[in-house]
Amino acid sequence: MNRFSRGAALASFALVLLAELANAAQAGVAALTDVRVERAFPQQPRWKRPLWFGAVPGPAAAAGARLHALAEQHGVVHAFELDERGTAGPSRVLLDIAARTSRIGNEEGLLGLAFHPRVRENGRVFVHYSVRGAQRGRLSEFRWPDPEGPIEGGSERVLAEIEQPWRNHNGGEIVFGPDGCLYWGLGDGGSAGDPQQNAQSLSNWLGKILRLDVGPDTRGPESAPFGVPDDNPFATTAGARPEIWALGLRNPWRFSFDAATGALWCGDVGQNAEEEIDLIVRGGNYGWRPREGRRAYDAAARRGPGEFIEPVVTYPRDQGWSVTGGFVYRGTRVAALRGHYVYGDYVSGRQWAWPVDVQDAARVPLVLPNVDSPASYGLDAWGELYVCSFDGRLYRFVSAPGK
């Protein structure tokens, strides 16, 4: 099933969604009633398939507001000031690469955006998008010399490209880790069932999370587009792509680092039976395609190095069809969410919170309010949590009245 395909699947969820609490009890989960979801920035117009939201690194403005960005799937990035109360100013176009971005496939588009941690000093912005007129993904660097102006579309420097056998399972998330490296997630190449068995092969990037050193900003004509950190797990393995950090993923759709612990959490979209949340570690093998979630999928399939790592959380098809990975909440405004990893399902609209700071073996996911088509999550400059919906709105998590 395509990452953003809904079709007839929604009909099968209609009665389930009306009985959310009853189903939650049957599934061994509990409702987190201290949390609700509200529309953020209602004064702004609806966005077109928003896929990324977050704070731009850098100092606050004179009035304490911070610059934030929002990316739309067709290739446009917007920017606006946001203050600590959650009030947004007017938006402006920060980058427009829609003419370069393919949207033929439902899962193609501008899929990843990452501002260098020192972007206000070096003006470096990174983007992963599907290339128009081709069937490939592209990782590029752009220049942003003046924070009051736009990112320079003509400054594009292509760092890497990857051919996509099919137009789905593109992954595309790019995130700077606490180590200063750029992490890049890619799906298994598409179709269904990983027919090329890419995810378990070390000879290609598909079905992996990569770790790149984008290093000093030389940008000279002879400079390498990126480096490979010496401590990457397969940097010296014969026949392996040295950029690989973890393998055995079907379609890693949104991953993030816990701001408190540095742990890397990832949602991996399932095939026929289960969606999963993984804790990504150096050299980890997450089992696809021999395994889907905690279940066997193709026991005779190729197996890469290492023992398979169990998912932290899985859920079956009566709960959803396409997981959207989120964030561990470390903000201050929603006390009930602190120390929980929040994630959702694009098709069913369900959302959950997993208590990462609790070591009780009996812990279960906590049910949060539904949101239509949750495609991505984001944090503002103060660590408050938002969800991008393909209904064209951004929503934010808040404490229920009186909590």
C-alpha cells in the first residue's frame, strides 16, 4: 500500500473510529484524557499537504519570537515568526523548488528539510526531494545568506542522488543528530514486499538510515559532497556502502532524536500485518523483509548482518495502515505527555503516546485524540509538539481544560 494512499481503507475504519475508547480497551491500551489537540495558527490559510514543521536554529527576534518553517509536499517552504504563546505572524515563501520537484507518485515530493545547526552563521540548508523528469531522489544543499530574505534557489549543490526502482517507499527524512552528522532515511525502493531485497543488502542505500558528515563548508569545485564518519558501522566492511548506519527498514517514515537522551526513534511503515516503532542503534538490523514487525514475512529472504532487533511498539491492521513517526515530548505545557514518544497513523488518524521514561514491562501505548491524515510531526523552538495534517492544517497538543 502506498504511504499516502487511503482509498477504500477509510471505510473500514468508520465504525472503529466512532468507538475509539472501547477499541482501545480491547487492544490493551488506555486513553490519555489529559491531552487534546487544537488547530494551530487558525488565522493562516490552509497549506497544501504540509510535510515538515519546525524551528529554524538561531536567536530570537527582539520581541522574543522565533523563526519557524513549514514545507509543503509539492516543493514550497514557508517561514513565519512564532512567539512562545503560540501566536504566529504572517508567512512568506522561503524556498520554492516546485518546478524541480516530481509529484507523479503519491509518495514523491519535497520529503526532507534540515537547517544546519549553525545556519545563521553559515547559511546552509539541506533538502531531499524527488526529481522532476526522473525517478530518483536528490539530496541537495542550498544557500541562505540573509535570514530576512529567501533561500537562494539558484545556489543548489547536489550532494547525492539515488535511483528509485518504483515511485513509492521513498522515505526522505533528513535530520541533524546531536553528533553533528546528517542522518538520511530511505525506503526499500518500492513496489510491495521489497522484490529486489534491498533492505538487507549492504551494497545499496535502499531500506536504510544513512549517516553523513557534511563537514566544513568548503564548497570548492573539487570538494567532496560529504564525508563518511570513521565510526560508521560498515565503514570498513568490504562491499558495503560505508554511509549505512542501520538496515532492514521497509519505509522509515519520520524519525527523530530525543532531546534529553539522544535516542533515535523511527516509525517504519508495514506491509500486510503490522506497523512498527523502532529504536535505531548503530549497525542495527530491523528485520525487513524476512520479518514484518514481530512477525515472519519471508523466512527464506536474504539476511544481512546482525541479529534482528525487535520493535519497541507494533500495532495491527485494525488500528492503522501507515505509521507516522513522531517525537519524544520534552516540552513544558502538556504535563501528561512529558517523557512520551508521540506517533500516529496516516490512514486511521489514530495517535498514541508511548512512555519512554517508564521501565515497567506492563506499560502500554496511551491513546490520544485523532487527527485526520497525520503526515508528519514537528517541534517549535520551545519543544511544544505539532502535527501536520493533509487536511491542510497544523495542529498542536495542549493540556485538556483544567489540567
